[in-house]
Amino acid sequence: MKPVVALEVDNANASKRSWLSRLKLDHFRNYRRADLAIHAGQLVILGDNGAGKTNLLEAVSLLAPGRGMRRARTEHFAYRANGIDMAA
């Protein structure tokens, strides 16, 4: 199963800043499925080591302007449970 990352951006008023309002992950790294509603304002990501904080940021970087992880191969994104590749 191929990993899927979807972003929803709220930019209803062009005079204000745009912000990420929703992040959906499907078989992306250590996330089998995730659907996160994000409200405007400050966002704090907390979690234990290995919980997936960096993976959330990498998912956003894939669709953001710039290079992000665009040179990485698809197998680097595949869902892994306890280090076991679940994409096969």
C-alpha cells in the first residue's frame, strides 16, 4: 500500500496568513492512519522519543514549497510498526 499525505489549508481571507487546518496520513512512516484537525494559532507537538513528531513535520514538508523530502524514495515513507515494514 502506498503512503498518502493530504493537507488542507485555510486561506479564506487573502489579507491574512494561510495556515494548515487539517493533516491526513495513510500508511506514512509510523502512522497507519491519522486525521488531525489543526486550529489557527500556535501548535505544540509533544511526545516520547519515536512517537512520530518528526514524521508529522516531514509529511508537511512533502507538500510545502521547497525540497523537503522530495528526493527520498517511496519506501522511506511506508508504514512501519515497531520497525517492521508493513507496506509489503
